[in-house]
Amino acid sequence: MHVEDRVKKDTYICSKHFVGGRGPTDSDPDLIPATTTPSDVHKLGKRRKPPTPRNVSEKHKKTRKCLCITVNPPTNTETTQTETHIGLDLEVRIENSVLKNQNVLLQSEIELLRCTLNEQEGSALGKTSENETVVKYINMYLDVNNVKEDPAKFKFYTGLTVPQFMCLLGYLGPSVNKLVYWNNDCDVPDRSPKKRPGPKQKMTPMNKLFMTLIRIRQGLLLEDLSYRFGVSKTTVSRVVLTWIQFLYIRLSALRTKMFPDRSKIRKHLPKSFKKYKNIRCIIDCTEVFVQQSRNFGKQGNSSYKGHTTYKFLVGIAPNGTIVYISDAFEGSISDKEIVKKSGFLNTLNNGDEITADRGFSIDDLLMSREAKLIIPPFLGSRDKFTPQEEASTKDIAKHLIHVERAIERMKKYRILQKLVPLSLQPVFSQMIFVIAYLVNFQEPLVQ
């Protein structure tokens, strides 16, 4: 037998040199030695089945194909098995690499979503902050519709309840929309800024009345009110002066009803006044400090404790309701003179009785109107009063206290507690009349 050691491309090989004796096949393409026994041939036929195909993406197939190309062609059974293990290992490595890449992509997407969420939260916080700023500016301003929601706060600012305020506004009527505003000649320089932060304010008649009542009730400065209502200082001054005069004109139309005659007073006479059947009113005078003008020609002659004062007459009904208020006079005027000049005597009827303190020596004035003065007795040159005079003094003093309480109610309007500013002095008489009328919205002092 001839044995060829080297197989070349032109060498012819017998079919018996292949498993099965029928030449190379797909499953057994390799040569076998001629000396191979049948048992060895049988063992060669029992090869490991190829691995089950897996669903690998085309990209992975291409990668594995490229990687497998570098492997040398199998020459025997051992190399075939080695290739199989290498293929499995490569497949595992490829899957791990893919998972890592997917993980990186997912982390990138998560970071992107986190950035987007932060931007949205920042935008929402910015809008919330902006809204809070707007609300802050809105709440900073006084507005009658907002304050009405808090009755205690409303009464604190105005001295009136919300229903009383609405009743007053309703009484003023449609004229509130047709007012010609005061051209203030007083020295009230407007140093407040022209433009203010927050929403622009357009004052309604309701807010103008609200601001006027706050000015006289709380005595707030013009500049303070300008910030609270979002308008200029000049506007505040013009509105307040105009509305004080407007209120005076409308309320003074009720002057005759404000001072009822003796027969109507008698119907509502408190028990403590039962023996004074003909009493019409109790009177007293009071003074307030006012700012003195730098203009010497406009300075007043009256001075009390270093301040210029205004004096006016107040009359109340037996139940404490204010029924008469005079114009303001210089504080140096006497009580008798103010009764004479104020026009109070013209309101009296025959038989009226007027109660006053000893300082009112007006018997002769009242006699001209056939009215009677009731005052505490004078001691004169005597050492002491008679028992009857002492009883009368105590009884009259008990009634005089009510006019003092009514005046105290008026002076709870803080504009009268401070120096009345020059800007309000042109309308001071009108203002005290308005204050007296507003005081009457309260419950009577004596039941």
C-alpha cells in the first residue's frame, strides 16, 4: 500500500479516507487515517450536537461573525469543541456589553428627565413667587371691599359698621360720581413717588369715602394714606377735603331733624331726667389744638399751653345724642360769646330748658328766647351750700357728665387728638359737624 505523507491540491483521495466511506459530508468533512479502526470511526460519528440557535440581533450576529473570523478553521474534533466554547463565551460577553450600553443610555435618560423636572419645578416656584409678590402688593393696599370682610377691622378704621357705612353711602346718592374736586391751595408738597409698585389703583367713590373716614377717624398722615391706597399725596388731600365738604352739605340737610323739638325729646326722656320735663339739651364747649401757620397774617390770637386752639359749642339731648354743633371759633372766645355768635339761640323755642355748667352766664340771652337756664347754684360770699343746693348741684352734675362723654366720643376721632393740620383748617367747622353726625351712629349714652 502506497502512503502519501503530504496531501497537495492535486492529490486524489479515496472515499474510504472519510467517515462513512462515501466522501466528505457537512457533518464529517475531515480526513481520517487509513489505519483507523471501525470502533474509532463509530466514536467520531458521535459528536456533540451544535448549540440551539438564540435570538440575537443582526448587530450582534455581525459582531460575532466578525469575531469568529479570526479563529482558525478546525482541524480536528478538539478544535471544533474549542470553537463552540469560544462562541458561547463571546456571546455572553457581547450580551454583557449590550446591557452596559443600555444601562448608560438609561442613566443618561434619567439624568435628562431629572434636569427637565428641576427646570419645571424652578419655573413653578418662580411663578409662585411672582404670584405671592402680586398678592403682597395687593394686600398692602387698603381697599374697602377687602376690609369689609373683617367687621372688627372695618369698624377700627372707620368708626362705623359695614351696614352703617353702606347706609351712609346710599344716602349720599348718585352725586358721588359728579363731584368737582377741591383745588388745594394749602402748602402740602407732594414728595411721594409718582409711580408705585403693584397694580394701578383707580379709586371708586366707595373707596374715597372709606379713605376720608380713615383720615378723620385714625388721623393717618397724607403720605401714609397715599401708600395705603396707592395714590399720590396730593390726590389724598384733594379727595379728603372734597369729601368732607360733600358730607357736610348732605348731612347738614338733616340739621333740623338732628335737633328735635321738646315734645319729641320728652317721648324718649331717660328716667333720670323725669323731673326735667321741659329740658331741650345740655351744652358745653371744648377746644382742640391746631397747627399754626407760618404766615403771620393767618396766625390766630388764641394760645393755650403754647398752641393755637379752636373752640366750638356742643349740645346733646338727654339720652346723649349730639343735637347741636357750632362752627369753630378762636379758643380765646368766651362761652357766652360763642352761644351768642354761633346761632344756637335761634334753635330754641319758648319754654325750653337748657342745662349747662356755671361758666355759661347766659340767663339774659335765654330770656330773649323765653327759655330757661338750669345750672348748678353759685356759692357767692357764703361759706357753704344749703342741703337743697347741694342736692341740686349733684343732680345737675350727674347730667352734665353726659355732654362730657359725648365730647369724648368725638375726640376718639384721632384727627382731633393731634394738632389739626393746616390742610384741614379751611374745612374744620365742616369736619367737626361730620364727626358729630358719625358719632350718632353709636348707641345712645343714656337709656
